[in-house]
Amino acid sequence: MKKINQNIDLNLYKTFCAVAENKSFSKAAEKIFISQPAISYNIKELEKNLNVKLFYRTSKGVTLTQEGETLYYYIKNAYDFIYLGEQSVRDSQEILYGNIRIGVPAHIGMFYLSDKIEDFHKKYPNIKFYIQNRSTADMVYMLERHQLDFIIDSYPIDKCNVELNIKKIVSLNTVLIGKTDYVNNNNFESIDKEEIEKLPLILPNSNTSTRKKFNQIFEKDKISPNPIMEVSTTEMTLEILKKGIGIGWLIEDTVKKELNSNEFKKIKTNIKLPKIDIGIAYIDNFLTYAPKRFIEEEIL
């Protein structure tokens, strides 16, 4: 095991991070409760020790130099590891306390995670859940910066500049549905593949992985679906369908309640509709005890 360098002055790095994050010596002084001259002294000492300039000083405040940006990346990660170490030790006390921060699109979170969270909460009532509904890119960005413990999203989950552990966890059936009276009045009860171009479809946005899957099943037959609307969320699609507008393509599990109540009607078709794969993404080294336990017990 490598020995810890006893000469590292963590106070200097604490000051450095405060200045980098607040972009001001005076604001940093207020943040960490030391005087502004002490802030200036610590930064000068750190620059002297490293033999580099860490900040550009202007009338509006300070910004990191290229060397400062590099140093901040590593120091921020080091402080994150310290926080996660503390959190993991606290959480491991028979998992009595802890936080689980999950990134998940709303349409997946509603039906896939709610029962799992309920089950886990009954076993460990003091665990707090924080749920973020964002785009995939935003969630990966937050995961990379340790603002989320893991992501549940359509699989495959696009990577950014970070080593993610990505696993497929379930495949879900999809359906074409419409409001019952709208389907009956327009004779949409059953459609063939060739009729898809004439169908008033409401589909996910064209740049999403789910939409690309839908388009792929028709490409070999040179059939091009022509949606009347492109919508980003399941909730919005359902609201539009409730007004008697168009036919929606959705994950079947998200609309079971509406189908069972006969508010919506499933359209029969000879089209083999694609399944939607759901995956999980996380960074192994940054999983604390509580989220790791949740993934093991409820997801995998």
C-alpha cells in the first residue's frame, strides 16, 4: 500500500476549491470563514509549491488557468471520494440511514421504479430517495459529476467522457393505442403494415433511441411513418390522445391503467412492434452502500 504524503496541506486545497467555485477571493473567504488575506496567502503558497499560476485575476473576479482547471478536476474528485467514503461508512451501519439519487425519465420512473422504491422503503424506512427527471445527456453529465448514483433509461445509454457500467435490465412491449371512441369512429381497430404511412401517429422525437427503433422496423420495406406530432414525454402523449387526436406508440406497461378502464383501445396489427430495452448506468467506484444495496436487491 502506498504511503500517504504527509506534506500535503489540505487547507491550501480547501482554499483553492473555494476560490475556484466562487470565482472570487472575498466570496471564498465568506464561504469557508477565513479572512481574505489568508485566502490570498494560501493561494500564493499553493502556486509557489506547484510552481504554476492557478488563477487569472481581473476586476470582475478570478478564473482558472489551464493548469488550474487540471488541478481542480483532480482535487474536486478527491473531495468527492472523501465525501463518498464518509457516506459509505455511515450508510453501512445496517443501512439505517443514507441517500439514493436516481436519474430516470418520468415515463419509466412511473411504472418501473415506483414499486421497487416502495419495497425498499418498507425494509429501510430511513433511506431518502432523490429522483431527477432529465434528458439522457443531462443525467450522464450529473452522474459524471457524482450528482446522481445511477441512471435508469432506454438502453443502450449513450456514454460521455466517463467509464460507465451499463447493463440491460428489462425489455418491454410496446403498443399502438388511441382513445376508444376515436379508434372506433375512424375504423382503426386493426391496421396492416402498409397502412402505417396513413396513420395519424404521435411518436417520440426523431432523435431519440426509441423512435429510431420504431423507424427501423419499416426501413427494409421502404415504408416511412409520417407522424402528425412528435412528443418528448409519455404524459404529454396521453394528454393529446385523451383529446381524441391521433394514435400513440407507447410502452404497454405505462398505459395498463387506461387500457383496463377502456379509456384507450389497443390497435390490432400484423406489425411486429419493437420492444424497448431499459438499462442501468453507474460508476462502480462512486457507489455508496445504500444505492449499491438498492441495485442489488431491487434492480439486478
